Amino acid sequence: MSSITYLEAIREAQAHALRDDPRVFIYGQDVGAFGGAFKATKNLAKEFPGRVLDSPISEDAMVGLAVGAAIEGMRPIIEMQFADFSTVGFNQIVNQASTLFWRTKVSCPITVRLPFGGTSGSGPFHSQCLEAIYAHYPGLVVLTPATVEDAYSMLLSAVAINDPVIFCEHKLLYYHLKAEKLPSEALPIGKARIAREGRDLTVVTYSAMVHEALVAATELATEGWEIEIVDLRSVKPLDTDTIVASVARTGRLLCVGEAWPWGGVTAEVIARVTSEGYGLLDAPPQRLNAKDTPVPYHPNLWAAHRPTAHSIAAAARNLLRQ
Amino acid sequence: MSSITYLEAIREAQAHALRDDPRVFIYGQDVGAFGGAFKATKNLAKEFPGRVLDSPISEDAMVGLAVGAAIEGMRPIIEMQFADFSTVGFNQIVNQASTLFWRTKVSCPITVRLPFGGTSGSGPFHSQCLEAIYAHYPGLVVLTPATVEDAYSMLLSAVAINDPVIFCEHKLLYYHLKAEKLPSEALPIGKARIAREGRDLTVVTYSAMVHEALVAATELATEGWEIEIVDLRSVKPLDTDTIVASVARTGRLLCVGEAWPWGGVTAEVIARVTSEGYGLLDAPPQRLNAKDTPVPYHPNLWAAHRPTAHSIAAAARNLLRQ
Amino acid sequence: MLQSATHPHAKSPIGAAPDLPLAAYRFMLRARLLDDKFAALYRAGKIHGGVFLGRGQEALSAAIGVSIQETDVFAPLIRDAAGRLAFGETIVDAVRTYLGSALGPMRGRDGNVHRGRPQAGYLPMISHLGAMVSVVNGVLFARRMKGSSGMVGVACLGEGATSTGSFHEALNQAAVEKLPLVLVVANNQYAYSTPNDRQFACADLSAKAAGYGIEAHPVVGNDLSACLEVVGRAVGRARAGHGPQLIVASLLRLCGHGEHDDAGYIVPELKNSPLGRDCLKLAEKFLLAKHFTNTAQIAAWRGEAIREIEDAVAQVQREPTPDPFTEDWSALATEHLVEGYE
Amino acid sequence: MLQSATHPHAKSPIGAAPDLPLAAYRFMLRARLLDDKFAALYRAGKIHGGVFLGRGQEALSAAIGVSIQETDVFAPLIRDAAGRLAFGETIVDAVRTYLGSALGPMRGRDGNVHRGRPQAGYLPMISHLGAMVSVVNGVLFARRMKGSSGMVGVACLGEGATSTGSFHEALNQAAVEKLPLVLVVANNQYAYSTPNDRQFACADLSAKAAGYGIEAHPVVGNDLSACLEVVGRAVGRARAGHGPQLIVASLLRLCGHGEHDDAGYIVPELKNSPLGRDCLKLAEKFLLAKHFTNTAQIAAWRGEAIREIEDAVAQVQREPTPDPFTEDWSALATEHLVEGYE
Ligand SMILES: Cc1ncc(C[n+]2csc(CCOP(=O)(O)OP(=O)(O)O)c2C)c(N)n1
Ligand SMILES: Cc1ncc(C[n+]2csc(CCOP(=O)(O)OP(=O)(O)O)c2C)c(N)n1
Ligand SMILES: [Mg+2]
Ligand SMILES: [Mg+2]
């Protein structure tokens, strides 16, 4: 394979997991012969007969079934057709899966794949970022890979982890993001990654916003600013150490997320940094999130609703001036 | 009435709303002749025939019906039997009700009453604090009254507001919290309240935790510390001005919440204060939340799971020493 | 919806009997041509996001639209272009939503099939399948509370949506409240790519009605007269106070799930079966055989519709798109409760 | 569950025929006495939180328990003390959970009816009604995937829970997968205070089965022999590969929703109807009439059970309660992913 996309990496990780571990199976709408709405399970039903199964349109029962199978030692992967639809399977995730181990000592190794995040023209119900909703609940691990390599290695880890994992895969990265090859090793889950080094300001972000931040950093570099970018990779657990260490170097913190502004990842990061690394900041920490409305359909509105390289650069400039 | 409880205030507010506004009706499990699991609708079915109705055990359809009725200009009050069960009506709240006005200009004046929060012996599924979950979504107003007076006046406001309101009423306050009489006027929704004045440290909190904080403040007063307590009343919108003004006076911030620690109200408050009122702090802002596990059943564990006057006082002392 | 003198069938010279099928047919035709246009615009890259068509389902959808009235409630789904037009939606509104015009009912905030005017009893779907049914219940419930009677509410779903918890809760709720809900399930044999045998295990979805204590109406969904008769009857039963009615129509979708999908999964057996026959052609044949109309008239209608669609597209393409700078970035109706985050 | 030589019925001198009813009866009796004890402890303020009893529903519940095997799956609900005991739960475990012993299966983390041992196919309910059914599906699905066969899974619900979306999705899922699920609906006429006419509109909940393409088994729920026969048959059908089975038992709960509730809403017509008769007394009468046992034997069993319950309570009251200082405050199985918040 000369190059591989983020989406193909997700498919490959699932193929790998199915190949290596007989306990793995995939269950979701249209994941079987059709290969999934995004083709993330293309050919897998054929390659692994009886282990990649179409479900009815029953998100609650999909997750419930996965929990039951996990009790029996299986490692189900549930594909939600869009993250947005996980709200109808919500109860089984946040009350059934997430409490099982704590209540019974029986672990619940399920992976719920959420194709998430905004893409142009997708509108309020096919664009949502729900990582903060899941991260608030105890008992869940919430992953948000930003690169092809992480999509692959973190999905493999997700399946291997003995806890329910909410795997947030960004639809905007599916086709466009490419890598030369799949990684053979990876940072452990729970470790953030320095996506770009810099000494003037730290941008903490994750998923698709890492790429917006990288573009902003390149732009700011032409103005003489060196921006450090921390890619969280995992929003729960959150790698406070790496964040604080970066802020210790730069003295300035801008948190960027594509989710809605109230609460969420950016608030949590700021709360941690200011509680634990207060003296390190030379200026007030700042946040940049999506606007506090549903995600709009029209590309004009959509582009203004979410942070972009442009708005990140502007926020960074403001902060650098303080 | 010589004195009135928090629960009675909620009942009275509903009676008042039903009396004054023919558009109001109540729909929920056992709210009719039985008067509700907590008796918050006691006698209302008799007093207002045909307007206080038992629903099937169908939280999704309960909220859906309310939205439809709101489109027709009604002002339904939905009682969830416990906040915890709103997870099965979740989708209709966060995708149907919360988006209606934004999408169509037709407002959605529904009130969803969530009897919430921990009480001893109630366990993981009858104790949850879900305010942060709802506050993260655009299009919802999330209220958390801490006093009998606020329970009354804020519920009246909730019904009058032209948007969906998540009304978080704390079960621990239902029977024990009492007032002499119902208020005739009240702070507007969106305004926080200084529950106690002080100059050494600001505790920002809400709902039942206000009372734990008050006890802690009394204790700390004997040690010579004057603790200011901000009762948020509304967690969305959040009254940043009142918080920042208090922190400006005290220089120290401790945020206390009964919800789980990742994200949520306390993170949001700290993110706002440090972004907008950074120079005001003389010490790192601190948080105190519940532990990151489901809410335990056993009273011993439960008492240790949530913040208490004792742990609040300890955290405040630590912070005062910095 | 049949209304006023401007309605096409009002001009029909053939008398009372053919009115309804002719009216329905004209909506079918307009919907088909509108869908064709959307497909063309999609292929030309002129539409952002997905395009979802009702090809093959127009008879059922139009039958619904002409069987209800302006004062009724209608919650169409993704394959209901015909029903929408028949209920009174203008072609311009449909085009505006697909092209994201700021002047459309959704003002570019929502798109494609997510359109409606709730004030007019025309409910704009959210994507979550099954979720609209209880909203229809709520409208009916409120109207009854306010003293209205004689109205009905129609909610449309695919057979795949019968697997949702929402469908079940709402249908049961309607039955308990004895609401005049008509739930129309278009069983087009697939939910996206998923065939019926992976979706449900009963032989016929009408068998569900008994479990809710409501009445069932199976119908062949590509037969316009059958649809008109059965939908008419079900709507009549609901209107007369007999509680919720479940219509289950058997048909086949003659397109992909969306225009991005070639529907390669639809088995030839079904395509070649009676279900695979195009309802529009069947309706034409029927109307011609009955001498309710003639080919010249049909050609004229087609021409009219095409002109109207082209005009609408041309008009909408000149309309303003939403402007992020003047956009009101607020999800609340209550202005003073809106938070600023910048 | 009938197992091994230590099982009470093994000592029965009367031969094969009475074994099952006698075994079931003894579980009913033990459950009733255990429930009585919980009620007494509740009144004495010795139990934190609610107490939920199965009074009046023991015949159905015990019939389930004795009709399945250790290798089956069981997801009881709040009124299934009898079924739990019959499936192998010890009285000590039940008492431990109610009293919050650190040694109980839930270690004081969860309480009262929220107990089980998932490793043993005995699933601990979460409170959200209907949510356990698809979990049973998952266990059965996984076992089948791993090559097991011949097992069944029983999920218990009240009639109120049939209004949940979870119930519907799970039952349909089981039907599509043709899983050996036995779904037992105890229609005790009320969901908390809500009477059936506010809960559903079909005459008989068994009518739901056809809509899922599964088999239905109505039964009079306070008649032990009827329950044994019908549950036995349904379990047999599921075990033999005939897919999901829906049992609908008609009965009346002879207590409040919980012990805090005086059930004043239950109408006298129902209390005085055949449904209002106490299944335990009816079972006793039946067993005596058949000469399967005698009053002395019953008195002895009763005495034994009371002693066992009293001993359990005495033992558990001496057991450690959970200690917040040594408690592992972590919700994850994966230690290195646990976050510290202090
Ligand atoms: C709750 C939910 N889950 C998943 C989806 C994604 N989805 C959109 S349409 C569709 C298939 C619908 O099939 P059906 O109900 O038969 O309608 P049809 O498209 O055949 O008309 C799916 C799975 C959704 N919209 N809502
Ligand atoms: C989804 C959900 N909503 C509400 C409740 C609160 N609740 C607990 S038991 C109960 C009544 C249950 O009635 P039914 O299913 O008939 O069982 P029964 O108590 O009669 O045995 C209710 C409403 C719940 N547990 N789950
Ligand atoms: Mg379909
Ligand atoms: Mg019941």
C-alpha cells in the first residue's frame, strides 16, 4: 500500500483485531456485506464470516448486546453510524457498560466507535462532538485520535483495553488524512503527544483541530512565533503532565476544541493547568470552542461555527500580545 | 402554612402555574392521582382535572410529546421519576427540544423536572447529578435551586421561559429544607446569589452543596476565616460577573460540585475565572467534586464519595494557607 | 392536501371521481421531477451534503398528502417529497433547503430533507429515526386539550425505523391516549443496505398493530389507487375517533439510500418482482386506462412542473446564502439568557 | 434451578411427579419469608434505601428459577426473590446486599435488588427498566458464537417495562438473531401506581408476540402449576431452538411498589378478584390436596427457612461494612488509566 487514509487505518485495525483475537466481533448498522456507511468495515464480513454483523436500527439494544457479550469474555466493537445517534444508545453506555466493572468486578471491554465531528453540509445531526458528554461519566475511556497512525494504534489499544472505550473518529479526517504506512509501535493510551514544538505558546487540542492548529502554527511561524501543539489523543484520561510541562516551557495556554463551549475538554484542561500549574502561566489561559448552537448545515455557517486555523491564529496572537 | 419545604415549594409552584396559565400541564409517571414518586404533584390531578397525567414508562415519548405540545403553544412540565432515568429520554431533550427554536424559530417552552442528586442508600441509579451533561448542549437552560424560595420562584420562571429548561431539584433538600413562606419576588434567572459574605475565599457552588459549604463556612469562621459563598442558582447560563466580582474581593476560589470530576460546572467556572479574571487570584483555583465512580449505595461510601462540609472546610483551609 | 381553487384538480374536467388520483398523480410527477433535479444538482456538485430521494415511493407519499388537510399534522421523512408537496410545501421551499438559501424555512441552518414549518403542522424531522412520532402525538394531544377535534396527525417511517425504541414508545403512547395518529411505515425492504431479515422477524409488520391495540392497514405501496383507498380509510378511521392507525406499505425504493449510494445490495429478485415496478408509471397507465387523463395532458403537466422547478432553482441560486457575520449565533429564544463566549 | 443432591426436592419421598412443584413451593416459601424479614428490617430502620418485595409473584418467579439450569442466564427484576433463590442465590448474599455488607456480591456499592454474579450468568439489574433484556441477548449471542448451544436466557419485567424502548429493541433483536430468550412479563396490573389502562391499550400483552414474530405464552401468574407448565414449555421451546418466547403472566402484587408505599391505589375489584389470591396459599392448598406434602412438613420447612434467614441476618450484621478509606475509588478495570483527582 503506497499510502493509507485515516479511514483505512480504522479498517485495518479492525481487520487486525479480528485476525488476532477470536473474541472480537463487530456489530452495527450496515457494517456487514455493505461495509458500513463510511466503508470502515469494507470486506470484513467476507473475510471474517459470522463476526461482522448488521444490527437493526436499535442503538440501545446494540450496546446492551455488546455488554452481555463482554460479560462472556468477548470484545465487541460497536459502530454507531454517526456519533450523533449514540444518544439513543446513551443509557446503555453510561449506565450499563460504564458501571459494570465497578459494580461487579466483571470487566466490560467494549469499543464504541463514534464517527464524529463536523463536515461541510452535514448539519445539526450528523456533526456532533460528544467526547465531553462521555468523558464526564466515570467508567469510560474516551479516545480522539488525530492522525492516521493513532487511528490505527489507538483502535487496536481500544479493543485490548479491559474497559468500555468511546472511540471518537473524526469524519473530516477519514479520506483526506494520509500516512505512508501503519505504525508498528505507538505511545501508550493516556499519553499526549507534542505535535509541534515551540516556546512561545502552547495550544492544547485534539482530533481534527490538531490540523487546524498546525496550520495556524505555520502561519504564526512566519510572524516569528513558535507555537507548541499538544495533541491530547485521549481526552479521558487526560495527560495533565505533558500539558503542564508544555505550559511550563511556554507560559501561555490556548485550548482549542470543536465541541460546544460550556464545559468539556477545554474547560477541564484549563481547570487542571490553573490548579496544578498555576504559577507557570504568564497570561490568562484562553479557550476556543465551537459556537453555542447546533452545528449548522450551510458551509458558510459551518466554517464560522467551528474554530479554524484562522481563528486559532487570531486567538493565539491576542494571547501572545498579553 | 407555618413552614414550607423545598418539595412543597415545587408543588406550590406547579399549582400556581397550572392556576395562572391554561397552557401548563404536567405529564410523567405516577404524577396523576398518586401525586408522584416524591409527592411533588400531590392533589394536583384532582385540583386540575385532565391537566396532570400519568405517562407510560416511556421517557423518550414523554419528552417528544412535550415538544409537540410546545409547538402548539402549550407549556408542559415533564417529571422524570429520577434524573437518572432522563438518559432514556436523552435524545428527545438534546436533539429535539434543544434544537427546535434554532432550527425553526418556533420556541420550545418545556420544563423537564429532574429529581437529582445523592441521598443515602440510593445507589448508582437514583443519585446522579446530570447538570453538566445538559449544560454542555446548546439550547437548554439548566437550573439548580438551592433554597426553598428558589425552588419555588425558579420553577415558576422555568415554566415561563420560552426555552427548554432542565430543572434540577435536589432530592436531599426535598423534606429537610424549610422556609417560613414563599417569596413574592426573586432574583432573575441567570443571576447568582451571594449566600454568605466573606473576604478571605470564595466558594462557588450550587444546589445541595450550598448547604455543605455554609456549614463549612461557619466552622471556618470559628478559625477566623470569612468565606464568601456564591450560589450559582443557574448553571447555564452561568453568572460569570457575580463570580468574578466575588473572586476580586477574596482573591481565592474554591469550586464545589456534587457531580463527577471530569468537566462540568466546576471546570467551567474555573475556566471562566482564569480567562476573564486571571489577575484577581492570589492562589491557584481549586475544585472539589464527587469521586470518579458511580454513586455508591452504602452510606459509608456515599458520604465519602461526595464533598461534605468537612471536606470543603479542609480544601478551603489548604487554599487559605497558599 | 386538497385545498382551494388554485389546486390542480380543481380544473379537472373529468368530474368528481378522478379528482383524487389525478391530484395525487400530479404531486407524484412533480416530486419525481424535483427529485431528479436534486439528483442532477448533486452530481453537478451543487448540493452540500446528502441527497435523499423518494423514487418508487411517490404513490404512498402523495396518497398521504392528498388524504389530509391543511389543519392536520404531517411529519414526513426522507422519502416524502410527494407528500410534502401535496401537504402544501412549495417547490421553492424544498429547493431553498437543499441549496441552503437564507430565505428558506431552515435558513441554511438545516438542510436537505430536514425542513418543515411547525407552526403550520408540518414538522421538520430530526435525523434520529422514530423521534418524530411522539412529537406528532404531542401536537395532537395539545390540540385536543385546547378543544380541537377532527384533526389527524400522520407520521412517516421506513420499516427500519420500526426497530427503534422511539417508534415503540410513541405508538404505545398514542394508543394509550387514543390519539388520531396515522403511522405510515413504508416497507421498502431495506434500511440503507440492511435487508428485512436482519431488521425484524415477523412476516408482516402489520402484525405489530394488535400488540398496541390499534388498527392495521397493509397496502401495496406502488399502487396509487390502493394507497389512496387505504390511506384514506385509515385517515378517516383516525379522524372519526378510532385511535391510532398503522399503515404498512410494501414497496421498493428505486434509488440509493442517498445519491451517494448505488444500491448494489438490492437483489434482482426484488427489482424484478411486482414491488419493483415504478409507481409513477403504474399510476400513469391506470389513469390513461381509466381515461382520467391523456398523454398530452401528462406531457403538459410534466412541462409545467419542469419549468416551475427550473425557475425555482434559478431563483434560489440568486438568493442570499446565510451570512456568518449577521447570523444570530444563539440557540435560545430568550435573549437575556444567551451566554457570550467571546 | 434444580441441582445436585443437596437440593431440597431430592429428599422428597413422594417420587418424581411432585418434585418440581415442591421444589418451587419451597423457594416461594423461602422468598416470602425473606421478603417478610426485609420488610421488618425496613420498618426497624435497619435498611438504607428502598425495599422491593415480590409478594404475590412468587409462583411465577419460582417457576422460572426451577425451570432453568445453572448453565442458563437469568436477569431477574425487583420482584424475583423466589427466582433468584431457585437459580442458586444464597440467602446470605441477598441479605448482604440489602444490608450493604462488604462481603456481598455488590460490596456495598450497589444495594437491595441490584445484585447478581454476572460470571455465573446471574445478571445484576440496573434500574433503567428494559435495559437488561439486550444484555441477556448479548450473553446468549456470545455463547452461541463460542459454540455453546442448548442454553436459554430469561429476562424478567413488569408490564410497565413493556412501554420502554429498550424492551422493544431487545425483543426485536432477539427475534432477528433467533436467540433462546425467554422474556417473562409479570403483568401485576400496576406500574408503581399506574394502572394498565394508562400503560398500554391492547387487551392482552401476549398480542405483542406476533409483531416480533415470536411465540407467546399467557399464564395465570398466581397458579403455581400453570406457571410451572407454561414456563417449562416456553423454556423448552427456546432451548430447542424455536427462538424467543414471550410469557405474559397475570397476577397482582400483594404489597406496595416498595415498602414505603401502601398501595392504596390498588382497586378493591382487583384485590377481590381471582388475581388477588395469594399464590403461596394457593400453592399450599394444591400441594396438600394432591398429598404431595403435609402441614407438618410445611411447618418444618417454614421453621428451617426462618432459622436460616435469622442466622443470615445475624451473620451479616457482624460482617464488615465497606470502608471508604480502603475502598478502591476507581471505576476502571485498567489501573493505569485511572485518573487521580486530588
Ligand atoms: C436512531 C438512528 N440510527 C441510525 C440512523 C442512520 N440512518 C439514517 S436512514 C437509515 C436507514 C433507514 O431505513 P428505513 O427506516 O427502512 O427507511 P428508508 O431509508 O428505507 O426509507 C439509517 C440507519 C438514524 N438516522 N437514526
Ligand atoms: C426507564 C425507567 N423509568 C422509570 C423508572 C422508575 N420505576 C421503577 S419501577 C417502576 C414501575 C415498574 O412497573 P412494572 O414494570 O409494571 O413492574 P412492577 O413494579 O409492577 O413489578 C418505575 C416507573 C425506571 N426504573 N426506569
Ligand atoms: Mg427501508
Ligand atoms: Mg407492574
